[in-house]
Amino acid sequence: MEGIFDEEGGKESQKFAFSPLAERMRPKTIDDVLGQEHLLGEGAPLRSFFREGKFPSMIFWGPPGVGKTTLAYLIAEVGKYDFIRISAVEAGVKEVKEIITKAKFNLSKNKPTLLFIDEIHRFNKAQQDYLLHAVEKGIVTLVGATTENPSFEVIPALLSRCQVYKLYPLDKESIKKILVKAINNDILLSKYSIEIEDFDIFHTLSGGDARIALNLLEISFNFCDKSQNKVFLSKDLVIKASQQKYLKFDKKGDYHYDTISAFIKSLRGSDPDAALLWLAKMLEAGEDPLFIARRMIIFASEDVGNADPLALPLAVAVFNAVECVGMPEAQINLAQGVTYLASCPKSNASYMGLMNAISAVKGTPELEVPLHLRNAPTRLMEQFGYGENYKYPHDYPNHFLDENYFPQNFPETKFYNPTAIGYEKKILERLKSLWKRRYEK
């Protein structure tokens, strides 16, 4: 990091000019960091740590390009740490052992060590267990960066010894400030008078990722005519320079789960247009279409249920069609299924009925099956009364009789509460006619 602060004209400065714009504009102080006011504003936790110059072990959780790595560099500089950076994708236990050995040596010389682990969620349990002791004993100060929810990927013992801070995509104003600062201060861009027609397009295409926004500015600048000192970056030029929109979607990360969540919630909210939009985003980002189809099968039972009994067979048919046809044509099958599921009536009554029954089972672990409901495949079982007095419903009018099918000493309980929506309305009417005591309550 020291080289990038050299005065203009030095060898290091000349090398720096050939670095990507995003690297050239990396904040040099905490006051240069834009966004994340909840962490860096006056009185916020990180601001206090920087003021005191003392830092606990911590994990930064958030999407790419929002400052996780930058904060790690600044912590190392302010805290005067020996800064060691590794990627969890490439490093193993051997590398961690070597780092801890070095950190112990540093400690003997009163030099603290900051270990920055990029993509810490990719460390397996054995690697995290080995690291735990060093963090616990203060041999290293750990700063981890992750795009995934650390509560799912980091072992509880290590997580409990770290402060977890959530970082968010930058808003339009922060992206604009970053671009303006680059135009005014960058070693190359500042030599030109640059006018940007539409700052919002940078936010749209970057999705709040500062690195992407700066890269897009640099690419757009390289594309334009620079024969004059004045440079005009039109909206159309920026879009062409981008080649394609930066779809913020990681098939193994939080964006994967966030996007499928938005997709399911749009289906549940009966909005076929929003659901199609999220479907298109997933398909364009390379999501496995069979994964989408599986989630639609689950949705058909969980959120549509008996309000439209055709939803489940249709969802299964979509899955089979996707598996049979393959992409890109299978997206047509997915679109049909999505619009149907979003548009049809909704009921989670069957799913909630199951949850109610599971709760009852957990509260009553010993559920004795009544003798009349037991099967009697052997004569000995018959002698013990298995199956005795069982009444066969098909022998009765309307193929029904008022019988007790619950466990012994377990009260009749209504777990399934059908709605009066779609086909489920007919189910409700039938159950009210059959089980009057239960469904009149």
C-alpha cells in the first residue's frame, strides 16, 4: 500500500497509473470511504475503532464492491499491523499454520498481525477450528470478508469471537460521488474535462458496486474520442461500453438466495409480471433451470395447495419439460408455469395444517395407535385385538362414517383449516358436512 501514496512523478506512481481505475481510487483514509454510514458515521462502531486505533476480530458481510477489502487495508494501516492477506479458496491448513507461526514471532517483537481472509465462508470446519485458537488467544486479529451469511458458513465458536458487520450496496448518491472524485483526482482522468450525461446509469449497471462503476467509467472513457481535452460520456456510450448489464447474481452466494426469494415472493403475491422479471434475471445469470423448476414444485403445494389442485401436476410437468427439452427452449415452459402459478388462487392451508400437526406430535411424543386402526397380518395379532371393530367406510352411505382416527387419548383436533378460495372452498364445504363438530368451531 505504501507505494500508492508516493508523490506524483516517482517510479511507483508511474506503475500505479497502469493499475485499474478502481485500484487507483481505493480510499486512503477512513474519511475517503463513501457509503456504509451505519458503520462509519459519527458514533458508529467502526468509526470508534478507527479513532482509538484498536480493533477486534471482525467479519464483513456484504456484496462485492462495497468496501470490505478497503476497510481491511485501512485497519491494518491505522492499527500498525503486519498485514497478511489470503483467499480461503486457495489457502489450506498448511498456509494457516505458517501464518500463525509468523504471527507468534511478530507477537514476541510486539508487532500485531492482522489476517485478512477473503471469502472466509469457503474455509472448511477443520481450517476454521485451527484458526479459532489463534483468534481466541489474540495471536492474530482476524478480518474476514464474505458475501454469504456467516451464521450459515462460519462455525459458531469462531463467529462468537468476531464482530459481524453487514455492508450494503452503495446508493445512487454514493456512486455519483465516487465517480466525480475519480474524474477530479485520478492521475489520468483529471487531465481531461469529463462530462457525464447520466450518472444514474452507472448505478443501474453496477447495482451499487463501486468497483464495477469505476471499471465502467474507465471503459467508457477509453471508448470515447479524446482528441479534444473535453470528453462527453453519453448514456448510450456507457450502455454500449458495458456490453451487458452486470447481473449481481452468484449461484452459490447470498444473491442466489435473495433472487430466488424475490421470485417466490412474487409468485406468492400473485404478480406474474414481477415473477417473470426475476425468472429472466436468474436465467440470464446462468441459474440452473431445473433448480427453478424444483422450487416451483414446492411452491405449488406450499402456497397454492388445494386452492388449485392443478398447480402441482402442472409444476411437475414443467420440471419434466425442462429436463426433456433443455435450454434455451425450456424457458418457454418455465414462463408458462410461472404465469400460471402466479395467477392462480393461493392457499397455504395444507402446509400450515402439517406444521400444526408436527407441533402436536412434538408436544405428545407417545401417540398410541388404537387397536381398531392397526393392521392384523398374523393370527396372533388378531388374538390381541388388532383391527377389531374397524369399520370399512365404503360399506356405508356416501362412503363415510363418523369414526375416530386419532391416537388413543388424543382429542379430535382441526389441523387443516381450508380457505374459501378456489377449489378449496368446495373442500371446506365437504369437511363441514362430514365433521360437523370439528368444522363448526
